[in-house]
Amino acid sequence: MAVPSNQGLLAAAFSEHINASLNLIRVALELEWTILTRFIVGVAVATFLSVVYLSLSLRNSKQPLVVWEKLNRPMVKLFRAWIFATLLRNVNPFSGSIDVRVSTLSKGFCTGIMRDRKTTHNQYKRISPMALATFAETVGGLATYSTLKKEDSANLANFSIEYMKTARGLLTASSEFKIPAEGSTNEPVEQEVVIKDRMLDTVAVAKLVWLLEQKSKEQ
């Protein structure tokens, strides 16, 4: 009976060691993949439930800044612009006639974008002037209502818009609103909304006049 040489024994031991290492790596990867999969599914389910809960609880809110800040949660923030646009259409259905997304909203300040869609075109294949007016009113209204308390309200008394350039492509609108430090209820407050295109050229400038009902000041 032949006795295996030392070299043969070493080769066999090395082969067994490699196989054991590969099996260990395979088991570790399967375990990590299982944990990772469960984590991803858990995060996805938690995010979905959070989105549903926030959408239901905030669907009738007339305080845009409160809604915007509550959507600033981990994971949910990724869908904030879309969720906010959906909730906005629920409160203001006419805003659904354009494809608007809010990009920045703070107290007294709002910026938003409007994407070029065929549904907003006129017969000349340009963005309709009425779509621009709706865009300006939406962004201006958000900037205004972000300064009001729950019991306050604002009524649009006058609206005018000056068109300066043919509107095409992605548009950006920005507006700032400040409540007068001293003033009586229903005193007119003016506001300006500027709409620009991708080249940062001014497309239109809208002037809004609001009548504020500040019941919180009367209390």
C-alpha cells in the first residue's frame, strides 16, 4: 500500500481549506443578503405607511408651511415634492391643471417649478398665458399662506400679469410675502411673483393684492 507523500497531504489539506473558506463566505453572504433584504423591505413598508398616514392626516390642511415641514422626514423627504403637489391639488384643484412642484417653502417665501407639458400649450405650441397665471397665483398663494396662522385667511383682491417673453421649457417662479408690522384687517397687501426660464430670462411678472383677515391679531 502506497503511503501519500507530504506534498500530496499538503495539497489535500489546502484544497479542503479553500472549500471550507468558500462555504463560509457563501453562508455569510446569504445571511447578510437576508438581513439586507429584510431591512430594505422594512424601510419600504415603513416609508409607505408614513406616506399614507401623512397624506390622509394632512389632506385638508390649509397651512402649507406646516404640511411642508411635516414631510421633511427621513425617506419621506425623497417624495416630498410629489406628495405636496398631490395634497395641494386636493386643497386647490385648479392647480392640478399645471404640472407644478414646490422646491422651496419657508415663512413668506416660495419657489416652484413648472414643467412644459402638452396640456399647458396653446395653439402656437407655447405655454399658455393662463397656465403662467395659474403658476404665479399658486406660488404666490403658498408664500402668502405660509405667513398666516390657522385662524387667519387671505383673499385675492386683484391679480395682474405682464408677459415679457415667450414661455417654453422648464420654468421657475419665486415670490416673497411680508405681513405689514402695523396694519388693520382687510388692508391691501401687494405681492410680486417673478417667472423665469432656464436661461434665467424673465418670462412674466405677476402682481397680486391680498386682503388679510388676521383673526389671531384680534384675540
